[in-house]
Amino acid sequence: MELSKLKDLTLEGTPYQGEILEAIEAIDTDGLSIQFPIRYEVSVYSLHDVWTLILSVDFEYQTNCSRCLKEMVDRVSVESEMIVAETEEDAKLYHSEDEDEVILWQRRDNFLDELAMSIVVTSLPIQPLCSDDCKGLCPTCGKDLNLGDCTCDNQSIDPRFAALQGLFDEE
Ligand SMILES: [Zn+2]
Ligand SMILES: [Zn+2]
């Protein structure tokens, strides 16, 4: 793919639409499985002689909630903006002038797929949650507290009192 092709598409108002059918390379996703195909869109804009690429990716992943361990599916939409350099000299130049991420344009066929995939991998959550207020499992009996309370007394003892209790025990 040539950058000029992307430019033409953007000017026509039809961003390039890509689809990643399967994992390009093995990704260590820590028990998390990404659903394929992954769809993405790319547009490029020129600003002060610098090309800016906007890539939006939509994907779903399946995993287990990190608190209650229930199976869950979540959808992520992420948009990433980066400056594109066509030569290494340009890349160095842009790096020194701008804080934004600069990528070196590659003409190989699946370059955009790779770029989209790298955005997917960096947007995966470290601690996925089935919902923001997931109550998790009881540390004592293991009951899913989202389904209701259990009868365990999980009130943690204030560490200062615990220390005092230790003192009394020694007497
Ligand atoms: Zn949960
Ligand atoms: Zn319990």
C-alpha cells in the first residue's frame, strides 16, 4: 500500500477499511482471547508537510473477570493518531520536533494490519472486569458476592488493633 493511495481515499471521504482475519503472530494475552476478524479504518491528513495517520480499531475479547472469574466478553473501540514518516531521516526529524508517536511507513502488504494489531495489543486491559463495580469472590468461602452476600465475617481487623492484640497475647 502506498501512502498516496490512503491520501486519495481520505480525500474521497472513504477511509481505508481493513480487516485482520487471524492473529498475525502469537500474542501473549494472558488467558485473554481476541475475537477475529478485527475491523479497522485508516485516514491520513497532511498538516505542515507532516502526514498524520488516524487509525480506529474495533474489537472484542473474551476472558474471565479478574475479580469474580466469570467468563466475560468486552468490546473495545480505540482511535490512535500517529505521524507517518516515509524515510528514516524524516522519522528522526519528526521525533525531535514533536512529542507524538512517529512511525516509519512500510510498503509491505500487511503493514496496516500490523499497525492495527499493535494498537489492539496495547489496549488490552491488565485487569479486566465484568463490570466496574464487580464485588468479586468472598476470600473465605469463595461465593460470588455479585449474587448476594455470604455469612462470612470478612471485616479486616485494623492492623493497629492486631498489633495490640499481639501484645496482650504475650502477657
Ligand atoms: Zn466480575
Ligand atoms: Zn464468604
